[in-house]
Amino acid sequence: MIINGATVIITLVCIGIVGSIGLQLIRQFAFSIALENHESNIALDVKEDQQRKKKIEIADKAVSDAFKRVEPLISNKDRSQPITPVGEKVDIV
């Protein structure tokens, strides 16, 4: 094996080229993993947002139903006693 200035320079150039190609492959692989991770995070965010909106919708419906039951009691100003549901007894003192 001949070791002189030209072989050392050629060897360093070859190592640099192979190293550069290797680093590019590693960068592409890491980038593809990052893209997959980003897409899965977006999918999870969309799913959580849909669940949150569904819970809000259910809560709004429950509030609306409760208000519909209470509204007649609140708006009944011409009677002195509140309207009670059927079957309940009210003692007037």
C-alpha cells in the first residue's frame, strides 16, 4: 500500500463524499419520521376537537332542556304560587 500525499487527499475526498451522502440519507429519513409524527399529531388534534365539540353540544342541549323546564316557573308572574309538577304536594303556610 502506497501512502503519499495524493492517496491521502483522494481518501479524504472519498470519505467526505460518502459522509455527505450518508448524512443526506439520514436527514431524509429523519424528515420522513417528523412528517409522519406531525400528521399523526394533527389527526389526534382533530379527533380531540371533535370530541370537545360533541361534549359542548351535549352540555348546551342539557342546559337548554333544563331552562325549558324552569322557564314557565320563572315567567309565571300572574300567579302567587309556582307551578309544581304533577304528583308533588305543596304545603302552604
